Amino acid sequence: MSGRGGAGRTTFLGMPATAPPGVGNLRGTEPFPAAARRALGDAQLRRNLRHATGTIRAKSAAVIDEVPDWPQLRAAGRAIKADTMARLPELLEQLEAAVTAAGGTVHWATDAVEANRIVTELVQATGADRVMKVKSMATQEIGLNEALEAAGIEPVETDLAELIVQLGDDRPSHILVPAIHRNRAEIREIFLRAMPGVDPALTDEPAVLAAAARRHLRETFLATRVAVSGANFAVAETGTLAVVESEGNGRMCLTLPETLITVMGIEKVIPRWADLGVFLQLLPRASTGERMNPYTSLWTGVTPGDGPQQVHLVLLDNGRSAVLADEVGRQALHCIRCSACLNVCPVYERTGGHAYGSVYPGPIGAVLSPQLTGVADNASLPYASSLCGACYDACPVMIDIPSILVHLRAQAPHPRTEAAAMAAAAYTMDHPALYAAAQRAAGLGRLAGRALPPPLNGWTASRDMPAAPPQTFRQWWAEHRSGS
Amino acid sequence: MTGREVVLARLRAALAGAPPAVPEPGPAPRDRGDRPPGHPDLLDRLAGRLTDYRAEVHRVAGAGVAEAVAGILAAAGARTVVVPAGLPAQWRPGAVEVLVDDGLPATRLARLDAVVTAAAVAVAETGTIILDAGADQGRRAISLLPDLHVCVVHPEQVVAGVPEALARLTPDRPLTWISGPSATSDIELNRVEGVHGPRRLHVVLTDG
Ligand code: SF4
């Protein structure tokens, strides 16, 4: 893959390029095994994760069970995404034309640095010194908050989990629920410590904590003139953007300010209006385990007299062109960020999201982050998996994550790590029975899907079996624990 | 090269080697023998799913809307109510202070107790009410800031599933899909009702 290295930058300006280092949150500060080892030592973290992912798996299975054509919906989702990637340049041009015709302004950002500059300048042009944000993976990826703060602009996260992370001076650990590693008692502590004017009699009842967040953010919603959002989908044929959410903070940010700036990875475009019918059925059931999330907002440019009158869309590459260039790895761009693969992953459940370093944790992070940065910069992530196949079975758009992991392992130089860290972590990894089961299954040609509980097991029937991995997680671990 | 030219050139280069194979999507993902809009089964399903997600459903005869709306507002103790300009006059509650929205500032809307709107489409399978900012629904802000939302739905607006709803909607209007009151799953992944949007959603479902 080209595009890495300073010397090539000018020559290869129009060639696929990975995300630049030194900006944003795609690279961890230490390799996965070292970070995982520390996480494995945190019993509270593991309890929180086990409880949360168990809850969501059960809810999701129940509502997926209600949909008789779920396999066909998944196949349709995969086909639409493959078609999108095959026509990505044309669809983006079509999207740009439609958004522009509806009164919006489209900006193109080659990487995180460009995107941060574009957004900062747009905010500065309004004269505002504060923006409110509705959760967006893309803006976390590029480190927008840090860039805004450096320019003297205060970003306020309005999603409850993001608020918990921001007030706790913490990092997100899950795509959907960034504070999944915190339980209610810890959240209460954070609110008592960092939320101005909070009621000192605050209890740890989830409803009470949610009400505290409502009071805390009300004034922000009413008084902030600029909002920054992400987008779950963008319809090329109509120029329509979609935000799927639960709390109503998205509606506030999309409706009340004068200026709305949406930052979106280029892979989020979908061809047709009718395609929303597939994804709006797949996403909530796979994601929060609901038939439909409480709120979905769709908007097309500017509506006179209703909502923001200045509407911007920033289209972000930041390594995606490099992912698209990889014939095996490009499926990672199909991801609709539902987080189902995290919730079923035995490695994620034990290590949590922080161990992955990048804002994209779990199985999708293990295949997306190394491709966005170039494998050398995230070399241990392709090994952060037991290849049990649960992620593939759970994925609503049928991304074959195990095959991409195997493909990336072939490119990844085995990272050097400290023997002691490996030994300690491997000991813990060795004990949960699920690991052993998953690894045995992997050795048998990855039939692990059969061992999953219904309805996950039904999904494995027709999937392609990737070639046996050259090296399993445990073999790799065993080799490296000795410091070789 | 501009950013636009660079990104597009990169993507074309990325696809030049081997464009992705596009799998056949298979049979159209939907032939469930679903009922036509307004079918009694769909109304029952909508009511059930709304209730499941903690919305309150009131099923009334077409002529009983005003009485139902007034009853909901009274029971909630709502004294100030905003309505969109195009709301049918006979639905307007009498015993409370009614403001017809003419671009009220957000700070004013936030101090009102309730909003009464119509809907554009409802989805039975998912328990979803869809507003399209039509004259009887109003600007998005009016159904967002008051804490109680009363929404009147007619049978012919109720379709089976999401694809049928999209076919009836047009992208040139801002759309708000509402499935129950504001909620969060951010604390231990348990659903809790009541964050930033209206904490109470009452749906008045008529029989014609
Ligand atoms: S890879 Fe699939 S399962 Fe994982 S977050 Fe993306 S869409 Fe969901």
C-alpha cells in the first residue's frame, strides 16, 4: 500500500493514503497485549463489561428473532454497501450536488488535520466560542475536541455516555456506549465531582442520573449557536443526512442552533432513499436491541424557518481511500457502527475498549484501525482476536472480520513486547473456558459459530469459511510471552 | 489540487485495480404478507409496540379527539400548550392556555408544558410515529422542547413497516421518527426513559 512516508506525499497526492500520525485517536500509546494485561487485572471493569454486554446480547437476540427475513435484510445490507464502495466517487459527487442544491455547503477533507482546520474555521466564522456535539465517531477519530480547544473553542459533549467520559476526563471504550466501562456508582461519583451545580443528594438510580444530565445540558441546548454532528447515513440521490439516537440530544443539536456542521466518513454514503429502509431496520435491532431507537432525524440541506439555516457537510477521507484499495480489507468500510461485534467478542469482554488504543475498539477496530493507519502503526491489533467468528455472525451487514484479520496478520510484523507482560496476560487469557472452546473450534476450521447460542448459530450456516489462519491468537501469544 | 480533487483521485485509484464484486442482494427483503395501511391488525400492533416502549396510547372514535386531548392535558396538569398553526381547530384544547406557534423562541417553548401535533406516518412493526413538519405538525422545535407530546394519528397513516413508511415520505421535509419517549441505554445498557426530549409521549389513535 502506498501513501506512507513524507517523501511520497507530493508525488502520490492522488494515491490512496493512510491517516497521518500525530493527530486524532487511531493509534494507542502501547501495543494491545500490554494494555490488555492491565485491563485484565481490573476485576470491576470485567464485571461492568460482562453485565452490559450480556444485557445487550439478550435484548438484541429477542428483537432480531421477531424479524422473519433477517438473513435477507443482512444480505441486502451487504449488497448495498458493496455497490456503494464500487461507485464511491460518483456517489459522493451525487451527494455533494444534492446537498448543495438543498442549500447546504460541502467540504472535502483529505485527513484529520484538514477536517479539524475546516471545522475550526467554520466555527470561528460564526464568532461562537462554544459548540455542542452529538456523538460522532468521526470527530473522535480526528481529535476534533482537542483541535477546537487549541483554538479557544469549548466543545460540549451532549450524549450521556460522552458526557460521562468528558466529565470523568476519561476515554471512550465502546462505539455505542462510550462509558460502558463505568457502572452506576462510578457515574454518580463522576457527576458529584465534575458536574457544576449538581444536587449533592444525587443517588445512583439510572433515572436520577439521566435527570441530572437533562438539567445540566438544558441551558447549553438553548444558548449554543453552533452544533457539530456525525451522520449514520447520507443518501446520495437526495442529499439527506440521518442521525440515529436515543436521548433527544441529537434532535436538540440538529434543530436549535443557527449553524450545523456534520462531519462524516466518506463510506457513510448510501445510494438511494429506499436503502434507508434496509439500514433503519438492521441498525437498531443489532445495536441497542430495540425495534427502533427513540429518535431518528433526517434532514436535507436547509429548511427555511425550521432548524439551522447554515448547514455544512465535511466529507472525511483520513485513510479510507487506503482501506478501499485493499481488496480483502475494504469490507471494513461497510460498517454501520452498531457495535454488535464488540458485544459478542470474548476478547473485548475481557479487555474492554481502551486496550485497543484507537477510538474503534473490538473486532471492527482490530480490522479498521490498522488499515486506516497502515498496519505497521497498529501491528498488534490483528492479533487481538481468537478468530472464533462470533463477530461475523453478529454483524448486520455480514462483514467477514475473521478473514480480514487473517489477511492483516500476513502483513503485520509480529510486534515485540515484554515477556513479563505477555506471561501475565496470557495466564489470565488461558483460564476462561470460552477461550479454550473458541481456540479449539478455530483449529477445526472455524466452526465456532455452531457453538453459539440461538439465534447467532443460525447465521453461520451459509457463510464462507476463510482459510485457516497462519497463526492463532494463542499461538502468537505463546510465542511472544517468551520474549522471542 | 483541492481537497475534493485529492479525495476523488485517491478513491478512483483505489478502485482501479479490482473494483469490489457486488453480490446479488437475493430476494427483496420483505414479503411478509403484511396488511394494507390502516388494517385493524396494524393498529393493534402499533398500539402494542408503542405501549411496550412506554408511550401511552388512547384509542378513540374520530369525533373524540378533542375530548381525549383535553383529558390527557388535564391529567398531566398541563396549563400551557403550543400547537402548530395547521392543527385542526376542533382539536385545540379549551381549558388551557393555547399558543399557536408563529416562530416562538426556543427559550419560550422550553417553558411550555405540552405540545399537541398530528403525524405524517406511523410504523406498526416498530411502534414509530413520524413527523414531517407539515402544517398540522409544525417546526421540529415545538415537538422537542415541551415535556409532554400529544400526537394524534389516523388509521390510514399506519403502515406495516419501515420500507412502506419511506415510500410515503419525501426527503425535502425534515423528518423526525419517534419511537416512545426520550430514553437512554448509557447506564449499564439498561433503557431509562426521560432524558432530553419529551419525557412523556401520548398517542391518540383514532378509528377513522
Ligand atoms: S463490523 Fe458489523 S457488527 Fe461490528 S460495528 Fe460494524 S456493522 Fe456492527
